[in-house]
Amino acid sequence: MQLSDFLSDTDKEKYVRSRFTPCRVIRRYCIFTAPPKQKFLVISCIKAETAFLVINSKIPSFIVSKKHLCDCQVLIDKSSHDFLDHDSYVDCTKTYYEDTPEIFKELVADTGNLKGEVSDSVRKNILEALRNSPTISSGEIGMLIAAISK
């Protein structure tokens, strides 16, 4: 049970709206992974579509051997993020986009998928990794940095 289980639908929407912000972590079933599975995602920018960065348990093997990509993996430590079971990595080499109203609707239906925010140090490291990302366009980097910096 969680506090939001006792809220009206209107209050659940307010609860989600107040927490649906850049650098908030959510848990969501992702069909873009192989195989599809539940993942933690960092909200990066909210417009008609919401941009996410994926949190991985470990750095994917195809990235480990490429320094320019490995430098874009940001450690997110369990000790500062109680929703994690172990240290993990925010992948700042690719963003994923989903329809914002759909995400919002899912979170209102299950507010337990709203997790905490990334710590200030992780936010700072994400910004640095995005600035140096060789795989995200400069226009997209600017948009993400502006949203995360607010």
C-alpha cells in the first residue's frame, strides 16, 4: 500500500503532475529493450512527447569497449537512490520518446511507478555526459540540458 492508494482520481492526477518533472525516475514496461521488460527511466524533457534516458544495471558490453560511449554512462548509486537495488548507470547516448498523455495516464493508474529524483551530483554528471554525447544531435542536447537544468 502507498499513500496515493487512498487518493481520489483528481488527487492522484495532482500527485502525478507535481512529480512528473525532469530528473524524476519512473518504472515502466519498455518494448524497445530486447527482450521487452520493466526498466527505470529518467525523465529528461516533457513536451508533447516525454524524453527519457534509460537506467541499466550494468554498462552494455558493446559500449564498454568504446571509450567515447563509455564516457556517457553515468553512475547512479544505490546509496543515494533508495528505489534502486544496486548501483546502476544512466545511458546518455540515446533518448527514447513516448507520448506524454499516455505516460501520465499510466502513472495515475499506478503511482507506485513514480520513483525518486536523481541526486544533484548525478544530475550534474548527466548534464556533463549529455554535453559530450557523440550520438545525440546538438539540438536535442540543447533541449535536454535546458529541461534538466531547470
